[in-house]
Amino acid sequence: MPFPHSDACDLRLARDEDSPGIVALVGLCFRPYAHCWLDVNREEPGLLSPTRSFARFWVLVHRERVFATIACTEHAVDAGDGTGPRPGVELKKCYVHPALRRQGVARRLVGLVEDHARTGRRPLVELWSDTRFETAHAVYAGLGYWKTGERRALNDISDTEEFRFVKRLAP
């Protein structure tokens, strides 16, 4: 099947029955990275029930095949500027099928999370990104996210370490 252009896809809230397609997409996105594995049952069970595991979870689909995802949770976020934690969201699960990259899909998806944060009067967005995902880091930087210098180890099967990024939203 030829891959659709992103404009031919439908963007909608995820349904739990999208789970197999979501899992397949995340696995595909992990594949190019050495020692980066997806253990859904032990480490990512939220992918099995996206409607109950996230404040919002969106999918970009074409003929019911998932080509991109993004999600968010809601919690207090510390911008690291001495003002302390404030209402915010955490951007999660931003994955785009390789065939749809460089079409503005990630920008569009991140915009959904930011709009959700603004609507809920949550002026801060944070995200954690695997240190190996350098292309994603460049995308986030281009969208106004700044790397805080914080780093965390997940102690998972992939031996993942992540960088923290934050963005303060304009009202």
C-alpha cells in the first residue's frame, strides 16, 4: 500500500481499539535505535488503554491504520525558574511514521497538546525524550522547547535515559 500524505489522514482522539496500531507504530519508531525495545505489558501498559491512561491521546489514521500519535497527562510542572510548580501538562507519545516525517505532522500534533494546555489554563508543557532521539530534540527546540539540563534514567529493558524539555505557553 502506498503511504498517504498527512493531509489524507484523519486526526482524531484515540479509541482503545486503536491499541494494536499504536503499539505497532511505537515499535516501528524504536526499531532504528540500538537496544531500544518496547515491552508493552511491563513498561508501557497505557498503550493498551489509551482512553483511560492519558488526559488526551490523539491518533492520525488512514484507513484505520495509525500513522502518528501524541498524548498528554495533566500535573504540576516546575519551569525551573524559581517560581515553583504550576499547572501544566506533560507531552507524551509523539511518534510519526517515517513515511510521514518532514510534512509538519509533529508540529501539528504538538499544537494539539499545547491547545489542550491553554484551554485548561495550564501554561507549562514539559516532555521527556530519550537521549537517543536527536531528531526529535531538534523538532522540539524548533517549536520553542528548551532543554532544562535535567536527565533521568528509567531503569527499563532499553536502559533508557531521557532529557527534560519545557515550554512556557503564551496565553
